[in-house]
Amino acid sequence: MKLILPFLFALTLTVASLHAQSYKPKTGDLLFQDLDCGPLCDAIEKVTDGVGGLDFSHLGLVYVTDNDVPMVIEAIGSAVQMTPLENFIARSKDAGGKPKVIVAHLPDSLETVATRAVAIARTQIGMPYDDAFLPNNNKWYCSELIAFAFNKAAGRTLFANAPMTFKDPDSNAFFPAWVEYYENLETKIPEGVPGCNPGGMSKAPFLKVEMPYSDFGGVYQP
């Protein structure tokens, strides 16, 4: 899961519509996922548009092992972990049974950065999940982990932070799901605290969206 914020990039993407079967996983690929996690994901997706107008609430990073086994590094559940690619893409499907996942990768000029980012992300496996979505607390939420890995690998900011919001844009009031969530954590809602999210990151101008797994019911327009 990820955090919410009005985070916009200029959109200059190369998009090719391919079938899922043709996707060859590559270390450093980014997997943007519409994760069906209930009211929290619904709240996230209402305030954050991703590339092509799609909604994303989760993000993973592909790592192909030395034995050519595709895995996904992700902060989910209780900790940062590695998940088999097939399990990742089967987690959330549209009405037509297609995985609600978009694949993106960095250009050749940033291939070394992508490889380094994966190595950095792997060092964080086992670190706790950041339930409170706060910066600099030795915990990670999904997009925070991947933004950190790529920024550190590049030695500069590739994925920037922006103020997070947990408010319904229609009413400017906090979503009830977030109010209950933070009451259970016994902590203040971090409204306005810098953070990142999959939707905003999917709009990064250097990313190439090469293969939508799903047409998202016709919403996605290559």
C-alpha cells in the first residue's frame, strides 16, 4: 500500500500494448498495482491518479534471481519481502480476470541505476512495514522503499516527495477509513507530511510503460 498526495510529473511515456504472456521480467522493472485492500485503497485511489488515469495503491520492484526466477521486492504486510512474480500479479484482478498491474522500466541510460536500486532494496528485506507512513523511522511503505532505493542508487532525486493528504477531495474532510486507522495506531494523521505514492511515481517522465497486463476495463488508453 502507499500514501496519498497531489504529486504530478509531466507525462512523456512510450507505451506499447502487449499481451501479458509476452512480458519478460527484467531486474529493475517497476510493477504498479491496483490493490484491492478495501476502504483504505479506495481512499488512496480517489485522490491519486496514476499514468493514463489509472488508480494504483501498491508498487513492487522486479528482481530476477541468478536462477532466472522472477521475484518482486515489496513492502507489504508486516515487512519488506520478496514475492514470486506469479503471486504478485495474481493478487488483484479486474472483472475480466486480468491482473491489475502495469509494468514500467527505466531507460537504458538508467539501467545501472536500476540494478543498483534493486541491490539496495534487497538489503532492506526483513525491515518492518511502515504502518504510520512516516519518514525516517527505519520502516518502509511500498513506494517509500522504492523511491529511497532509486534515489540512493542515482545519487540524486529521481522520485520526489510531496505533501501527503488523507482528505476526501469532495468534502475536504478526512476519510473515515483513515480516521479509524490512525485511531487504532494511536497516532496523529500525518496530513501534509512529505511522502510518495505509486500513482505519482508512475507519472515520472523517464519511465517507459511497456506492457499493461490489463486494460482495466477499458480505462487505460495506450
